[in-house]
Amino acid sequence: MNDQTMKCVEISEPGGPDVLKLVERTVPDLTDGEVLIKVGAAGVNRPDVIQRKGLYPPPPGASDLPGLEISGEVVAVSDGVETLKIGDKVCALTNGGGYAQYCNVPAEQCLAIPAGLSMEEAAVVPETFFTVWFNLYVQGGLKEGQSLLVHGGTSGIGTTAIQLATALGVKVYTTAGSDEKCKACEELGAVQAINYKTADFVEVMKEATGGKGVNMILDMVGGEYIARNIKCLARKGRLINIAYLQGSKAEVNFMSVMMKQLQITGSTLRQQPLAVKSQIAQELKDTVWPLIEAGKVKPVLHSSFDMGDAAQSHVLMESSQHIGKIVLKVES
């Protein structure tokens, strides 16, 4: 048993941002296949907010602490790990527990920090890049020359999807909630950004595509967007849902789905088995890391907070005023 202690942020009870408390806990023990990472920074993501509210419980065996992505230094290696050694600088997709000075992570969910990224930038790469790659390319089969509509273009997922798909030869459209956010999306590579507060994205997309529609839509809004998305899709198009900010229930006329041979799917990353996450990590290393190191794709870091100010980071996340990612700095 490990008797060292660490500072971490726990959810004292389900509720608002003020339930996030800085406490001391024992440094986690390792099981086979894991490494212990001394955390330098931890990404703040929408699932952390949902977990804080008591609506997204961690999977069995995972830490109850929030935090799905980190960067830092490997300080201990368990039996059976041959790919990493003490002293390696990595970023990692965690199963939880990132808001802490130390975090145990399966070795297969760790990747070397891409050359040129700071510790804080590296911390906000894993969760969004794993999610975007899995949904667009593993699940969705997105191909060069196709078209993609991304809702929530200035979110962490959105800024990643715009850059990555553009770099891989896809024509990307997006929606955002202000002219400033639309401008930011276009600077990241979107061919057209639609202010959903002042324009109907269904009509805009119909005009932009000459009535054909787009090949794929990545949606985290849900609700009444689901039926509208179906109208925007081209024949044999794919609708991929990864969140439901407006709710997961919708009234949909499935005649269009049948007539246009559409595919509707979705996923959550946290529930995927280790083998799937390991496959994603390898594909990111082979295809995406070179794009990051060449400067063609880069995490968009909006703001950073000290770990003790985790509550303020969640206030910002829920305000949706940010463009890009939010990070917690973890001091040793």
C-alpha cells in the first residue's frame, strides 16, 4: 500500500461548482499495466461538469475524482509495462482522477508529449483528440474530400475537429454562438461558420452545398438539432452524436433516414474498452502527432487555473464564454 499523500480536488457532493474541494488523499496504488504520473496539468472538460452534478458516474474501478486528461512525468511503472519508463514526459487519457498531483493511468493510454507543446497545452490534447479521432475516423470513416458540419465549433471538441479534419483534406463547416466565435472558427480552418443565433444553419448549409448536404455531422447539442441535422445530411450521410446539451429526446421523421440511407450513431469515450483506447492512441501517434509537431494542428488553450481554483474553471466551462480548452495547473 502507498502511504504517501497528495493534494487533489474531489466532488464533496453532487451540485454546483462550489462542491469541488481541495483535499488530501493517499497517492493511488498501481495495478498491472499502469503507470503513476506526477501531474503537471489537467484538462477541464464538459464530462467533468456532468460528473460533478451527479449525472455521469465513473465506471467501476475508476477514481471518483474528476479529470479525464493530464500531462506530466512518469514516476512509477507497474509490472508488465515495457513501453514507458520513469522520467518519461507524457500526456494521457485517464479513466478519472486527473484533478490531482498524482494519477494512475493504463500505459496504453499514454502518449509522448508532442514536440513543441508546453505541459499545459499537452494536458488538453488527449480527451478531445481521442474523442474526435474515434468518432470522425474510426466510427464515421471520414475521408479526404468529404464535407463535415461541426456544431459547437469553439468548444474543445470543435476546435480540434475543425483543425484535424481540415488538415486531412475535409471541407469543414461549423456553428457557433457569436460573430467573434465564428471568426475564430474560420481562422482555425472552417470554410464557413454560421452564427446559430442569427441564421438558420439548415438553410445556410442547403445553400452552401447546392442542396446536396454534408457527408457527416458531429453534434453535441441534440434536442431539436437532431431533426434539423437530418435535413442537412447528404445521401448516405452520417450523424454522430457525442453529447446532448439540449437533451437526448427528439421527434424525428425517419422517412428521410430511409430515403437518403443515412446512418445515425454516437458514442462515449469513457466506456470504451482498453483495447479500443489503445488502438486510438496508436493511430493518433501515427497520423495526428506528426501534424501537431508540424504546427498544422494545435490545441487551442483559452485559460488556465490553479488546481485550488477548480470551481472557477467550472464556472467558465458552464458559461460557454471560452474558445478552446481550459486547464488546471497542478503544482508539486
